[in-house]
Amino acid sequence: MKTKLLINKLFAYSERESKFFYTEFDNDVNIIYGKNTSGKSTVFQMVLYTLGINDNNDHLTEIIEEGAFLRLDFQVIKNQEIENITFVRDDETIYIKRINSPIMRFNGIRANHSVEHIKLKILIHELFDFSLKLENKDGYKSAPIEAMFLPYYIPQSVGWVYLRKSFSSFEFYKNLKEDYLDYYLGIESLVNRDKKKELERILKSKEDEIRFYINLENDSEDLQIAKLVD
């Protein structure tokens, strides 16, 4: 991928509880340290949550129940051009502000398969030039939003050994490891996998048809006699 994401600021605020959290990130390496249960993982989970990922909502229950909204300011760099973008998430609603564009609003995005969340997914794919496709029972489809962060977020509960368990939506994809690694390493296949899958489906259909006629011939005495006469 030739697109770079630079996170600048993260802000969370609960008016009801009069609580807030604010931090800024450097353009280089950022190290978050502290003792166990001090909230290190929560920072990453808040970033993902603000971008519309619902997989870690259980870990943010306290923040969500306190009615906090979260704001993430970041930069997207494409072809050396920088765009400043802001995401604000308030429970089931996300607001997106881009320069010289009206504010976009997505309602009801806590359900991953809701109409609004699908629209948000399409926007994020376009925003980050994210074109990874993964295979499930319906063929090769655009990868879920979570796949963008898979190389950079590995939950403590699963570790690198169970990489595909980092987010719940990856259990239903075939060849995830190969497709995911090829994409991030820039390896392109000359095979049109959608076309290949369709040809394999047609081939199987023809093989089933041939098998049917062979069995029909073997089970029919009249056909057997006719064959002997020939």
C-alpha cells in the first residue's frame, strides 16, 4: 500500500461524568508504557473504535456507558499529498470531516452488517486505497475494515500464534494468511481469482453431469444391451 496513516490526536470526553482523556502522537515512534491495567491497550482500542471498528467494544464498556464521545485527528498521505481528516464517534454515530467537504454522518454503525456500516466501510476502503480481497463461501469480496489494522494490532489474548483471531470476522475466510501476506508484501498474482473460481464451478458442474450419465448407463440394462449390440 502506498498510502500512509499518521495519527495526530486522540480525545475522549464525557460531559455527564466530567471526565476526559487527551493525547498527541509524534510522527515517529510512539511508546506507551505503564503497569498492567493502566490503560495501554485501551488507547489502541479507542483508536479502532473511533474509526468504526466494533470488535473491541466489550473492552470499552465503561467508556461507552459513561456517554463519552471520541475524536481522532489524523493525516492521510498519498503520493506526497497530505489530507487532514477528523473522525468523531458518539456511540452509534460517526461524523467525518474532510477539508473542503461537508461533514459526513453515518448512523447506526454499531452493527457490522448494517447499511450505514457498509457505507462507512466503502468510504474507508476508498480513503486509504485499501483493496485487499479475501475469499469466503460467496467468492472473493472486499476485506472488512479490521483487516487494515491486522498487521499493527495483535490483542494480548491471542498473540501472533493466533493472528486470524485478532478480530472475530476472519474465521470465515479461506487462505487468509496467504492473501493477507501477499497484499502487504506487494505480491500480485496474474491469476484472476474470481474468473478461476467461476471456471472451477463450471468444471465441477460438468464433472457431476458426466458422472450422472455414467451412473445412468451402468444402472440401465437397456443401455448395456444397446452398447453390446453396437
